[in-house]
Amino acid sequence: MTKIAHVWCSGYTQAAFLPSEATAHTVIFEGVEAFIRRLPERAYWESFFQVWYEWERGAEGRHVIWIGCDITQGIVPMEKEERQWRDVTGWCYQQLAKQCTRVDRIWCGLAERMK
Amino acid sequence: MIFISGGVRSGKSGVAEHIVRSIASQHSTIHYIATATVTDEEMRERVIRHQQARRLQPVEWVTWEQPRHVHELIGAFRAEDVILLDCLTNWLANELFHEPGWENESYCRQKAEHILATVKKLSIVSKAVVIVSNELFSGGVLQDTGTYHFMKMLGWLHQQVVRAASSAIVVQHGIPIVKKGEGFMW
């Protein structure tokens, strides 16, 4: 029997999925900002993160890794849509930082552990 | 190899020049590779300001204006020379966008790999190469293909250069923050 080590899901090329479709113990969501861009609704993502958090705690050895681009440090955009995307992304990252056991800030491949 | 990055007007050129001078010996020639193309008055003023700052210094600088094909210069450097490359951002943009092809990610990847190979060669033929680049990843991910590929390739190059570099520094408000390797005397 082959066991998949992890599932990698990129927001730039794929759609996000729920724990019911998890096929491995480690799930990686990359480009979190891209998932949010398509649906910039805070409440939706809050419950999405919550559902994964519960899945992770549901069994030993489960891990969810969230990878996002920090898009929150530029000039405030003129367009309402862009502002909305940025705001929701900022809130989402706060929630993820709160619920995750480990938080790293990556610069040029160097990780700085923040939590 | 030393990597220096920073935002606009962060003082990174000043920090890079300081480091170059501290590495250079009395036998070194300091080479300045400028990759920016002067396309408007604002850019011209910026170039002149940087040139004047260098002219005030005791060591001699040799300036090469090379927006693309930096590898053509490799024969011009000696083992005791120090090279300041300013900057990676412009160089990549010039290589990617001077002709069609940037719509294709593998074309962009090839260009970036060629740049990385050139940077590594520069560090082999000289005493040290100091590479200046820009922090431009925090303003959001832009959706047009050109900018997206440009940012993706620049991010990849930054990672590779930092991996190969003995020191990596981010400059913020004129203050150098050492991310990797030893600090320099400021």
C-alpha cells in the first residue's frame, strides 16, 4: 500500500478543499492570499481555517501548513476591491498565527521563527 | 558574495558602497556595474546623485553601464578586484522584457538561471561581489503575467543568491540589518 506523504495545494493553480477530501496526514496550502483573492470574505475563511484546525486536532500526526505572501505592507490601494483583499488577508493571517503552533517569517529562504 | 536588499530610498546603495570599500585592498580596483537604463529625467538625477557621492571617495571606481549581458564583462576583472552590482532588479527586468517571451514561465526561468550563473562567475573571478536588489514583495501579488513572472523570478533569484552569499543584509531607513553571516563595521 502506498502512502502519500503530503498534499500540496497552491492557490495560484488550484482550488482550496475541505478536510473530507484530505488524502494525507500533512496538507499544505500555499498562496493563501490567492485563495482569499477569489473570495475575499472574512467569515468564510475563518470557518474554513477552523474546520482544518479541528481536523488537525482530530488525530495524532496530522499537520496543516499554511504558506502566504505578506501583501499587507505596501501602499493602501486606491481600488476598493484591492483594499478588501488586503484587509481580509491581514485578518486571515492574524487568525492563522493565533491558531498555529508555529509561525515563521521567510525572507529569501531564511526562516525567522516568530512563534 | 554579499547580498544587500532594501526598499526604495532605504539607503542600500550607500551601505553597499561602504561594504565594498571595507573589502577592497589597496591593490583592488572597484568596479561598479550599473544595470539601470536611464529613460527619464528623474532617473538621470538619481544616477548623477549616486555618481557624485562616489566621486567624493578616495578610491577609484570603474563604472560599467551594462543593462543586459553582464557576463560579457567577466574578462575585465582581476582576482583582487571588488565588484558592486547595482542592481539585480533592473538587470532581471531588462533581460526579461527586452524581447517577447516573458509570457512563458520557462523562458523567464532560463533568463533567471543565466543571471544566477553569471553572478556566481563574478564571485569566482573577483575578490568579492556585492549584489544590490530591491524588497518589492510586500505590496501584493500583481496579476498581470509580466509582473507575476518578474516577481516570481526575482524571488527565486534572491533565495539562490542568499544561499550562495556569505552575508545577506536588508537595509531599512539607512540601517543595515544582518540576516545572514557576519556584520560589517558601520
